[in-house]
Amino acid sequence: MTDLGIAFKDVFGRAPEGCWAAPGRVNLIGEHTDYNDGHVLPFALPQTTRAAVARRDDGLLRVHSADMDGGVVELRVDDLAPGTGAGWATYPAAVLWTLREAGQPVGGADIHYDSTVPVGGGLSSSAALQVVTALALGELHGVRTGRQELALLCQRSENVYVGAPVGVMDQTASACCTEGHALHLDVRGLEQRQVPLDLAGNGLTLLVADTRVKHAHADGAYASLRAGCEAAAAALGLPSLRDVPHDGLAAALDALPDERLRRLTRHVVTENRRVEDVIALLDAGRIRDIGPVLTAGHLSLRDDFQVSCPELDLVVDTALDRGALGARMTGGGFGGSAIALVPVESVPAVTEAVQAALPAARIFAATPSQGAHRLP
């Protein structure tokens, strides 16, 4: 029995029926574009959330995490409903409720989790928790669901049950990414393409610096930003900001009624173009040339979308000063993580400088890894 299985048995007094893992993600480029029907380019991290699971036939969902205090959380399946919070256990409860609402024959379960995905780092720890739960429960109950459909179910669980108006990028990345690739997702049509991302073969490392910072105004800001983007699209008479062509950006900005809507629109339209530019460079084998595009994305997030913070800016500026080819914040912003594309020979200098500038930061190398899967 694996270490995860042994931990499950220690908690629940029996062996699990199986173990699964789902990764966190880094978004290489394409920030705040997913809920605007745009383009994103994430890849899966080697850090995962793991779940050992066994079914129950008494209508109970019992969940336990090695990383959370409070012991086993016990919920009645029939009592699950949107708005009924249960701390961190709200996320697996939301997935179970959403599967049942979709007509899937999913019942109670015992689930033990552990995770190496940094919580609060903007690396999609919540999506990893949702996806591993959905994959495990689905496989145990014979649910035949494609990976993109599974990601959509997880997004719905967070939108409807948890009440967070997130896009579908994080769940799709956790469910669908493949090793050695970034995932180009066109959110409007949900078309996917795996784009080769060979960092090591090109003498590069992608460093992630988790600032361990989350500013208090982050909680309500995401919904406000999304509402602002929707207001800008409505003012332009368009379904979404995705529909503003890059060569029509100036005219669109002139037509908007206030500066905030102009800033939001400029970021979304130029960020979609940056995703396209990075993909074209990767396809051409010019991986080092994506660095300035990443940095331009940070400046847009800092100045137009205004979701950066002093700690993220400090990491980006320090990394660039010490030899990074490009750097930017990743994730929703107001804290969390930044990434830096660094030649291998400059990794020690960049790491040392960033750690000195922000001693609390957790710095690690990210390699494009496998999406959600069942463990041996």
C-alpha cells in the first residue's frame, strides 16, 4: 500500500479503493482572458493534490486533509446545497453536488487528501482539489466524462456552489495538460492544442516565486474586474472583449465612456495578442524570444488591469535585473506568484537575488507536467 493509502487507512480504518492526483498550474501567458472568451496558455505543475478514496453507501461524505486542521469533516450528501459553506471541504462537497445535479450516479465517499500545491500562491490549488475529486468519484462510479467536460463540471461547482465567478482555465489545465507541453485553450470554443514547451532542451528554467502574500482587497476584486469587462463589452455592443480585434483597439477605446473600462479592455485585447505571439514563437523554436512578451504582460497587468502589488513587482524587477529573459506575475493577482524565464547559468543569481529581496518567498523550478491521473 502506498503512503497515501496508509494515511487513508489510518484516518478511516479501511483501505481505499484507489488513489488519484491532479496538478496545480502555472499560466505562462493569458491572464484574465478566460472569462472574456479569450486565449490562455497554462501548463501543469509537478506539484499535485492527491486523493485516496473509497465509496460509502450511507449517504455520507467524509473528507480529511493532511494539510488542514480540524480532523474529518462529515457532511450528508442529501443536505449539500449552494451557499452551505464547510471551510476547505466546501470544494469537494461542491464537486459531489455538481456531479449529482448533472444526473451522475455519484454517492457518498471517504476521501483523504494531501497536497504539494502552494495554497494561496495563485497556482490553482483549489482547481487541483476539485479536479482530483471529480476524477476519483467519476471513475469509482463509472461516470464516462471527457476531460474538458470534467473541467466544466468543476468550474460550475465553483461558480454555483462556492459562489466564485471563475473562468474555466484552471480546471482545464489541471485536467487536460500533458507533460512537456503548454495547453493553448481557446475558451470560446474550448478548442485545445498541446504546444511543445522544452525548457531544459533550450538551456532554460522557469522559476516560480510564491510571494506568500495575499492582499485583503483581493477577495472582492475578481468579481469587480469581471463585471467591469462585461460592462465594457456591453458598452461596445459585443458579446465579450474577445470580439474586439487588435487592429480595432484604438477605435474601441475611443468609444468607451470612462478610463477604467478603457484600461480593462486594453489589457484583455493586448493579452490575447500576447498569447498568440508566444505560441508563434514556440512553434518557430524561438523559446528565448518569449521573454519580452512575458514582461509586457506583467506591465499590462500592473498598469492597465492594476492587479499586481509591490511584492510581485519587486520579484519581477529583481529577476530581470539579474538576468531573467522575461518575468511576470501569474494568476489572479494582488499577491500570489510571479514567474521568470531564466537561462540555466543565471538561475543561482536570480534565485539568490529574489530571495534576498523578498525573504519570505518560496522559489522553485516549474516543469510542464502531466495532468490529472490515477496513481498506480
